[in-house]
Amino acid sequence: MDGFADWINGFIKTNFKRKFLLLIAVPFLLSSLFIIDFLLLPEHHQTESLRNTEWIFLPNHSIASKERSKHMGYNYTTENDYKFSTLRTKIESSYIEITSSPIFKTVKTVTVEGKEIAIQSGLNGVLGVLMISGNLILLISGSYVLLKQDISQNARLNLSFLSLFLFAIWGYALVEYG
């Protein structure tokens, strides 16, 4: 464990501002691109047919409970590999209209027979909360590093470990929910 602690200690002692800003720039820019793609760029509308529907279960690990798992929603895949999830809303129709983002092809809205279905994937679900709050924290951290002339070693450690923690959550969210 001393190797990791020594690496962090060496990281924060010399040229911290430059290293820290470079370290947070990559995830900040990538997640900002994802957010811009989802919220600002022109969207694509297309009619798709559903290829696959899977149930989403939340496991229950309680000994006293008779129910093994709780049904939470559905994962859908279309013929052109668009993926999205709904919370307890099953889509019965095989043809749907979707709106997607241009770069990452993230599904923004799903319409079935003129009725919009609430989806929980992309920035509509937990990934959106994590991306936006993570970017705000990285922006505040970067601003603090830029504005503060003399940063104490304790503040450097706090910023370094907060960033590493955010990167771990960010990576997990992209793999799990992206």
C-alpha cells in the first residue's frame, strides 16, 4: 500500500496545478461532450422495431423476505441496436418512434402510438444525475485550483482523492448505465 501512497504523495508535491488540471480535463471534456450531444445537438427521429425485451430485477437479500427479487422495469433493444430502459412500463407494440442524439446515439424519447413513454436510460436516469453532478464538482475543483495561489497539502490530498473517487463512479456509471 505504501507504493500507492508514495505515488499520490509524489503527484501532489510537484507541479500539482498542471497535473491536476490535466487529470480532470479528460473526463470533464468527455462527459461534457456526452451532455452537449444529448441536450443541445439536433436530434434524429426514426421508427424502430423492438428486437429484444428483458426484465430488470432488483435482488432482495433479506432473510425475512419471501420475495427473492423485485421487478423494476424493462431493458429494450431495437433492430438497429438502440438501447433504452423503462421503469415498470412495458411496451406492447413492436413498432416505436425514437428520438436519439447524433454522436453517441443515445435514446432521448420513445413514443408508442402517439404516447410518450418515460425512459430511465441515457441522461434521463441515474447517469444524467451522475454526469451533471460530477461535472459540477470537477468544475468547482478545477476553479479552486486555478484561483487559489497556495494550496495546502491536505487540500491537495482531498482534491486528488475526490477526483479518483469521481473517476471510479464515472467509469462505473458509463459501463453500467451508458
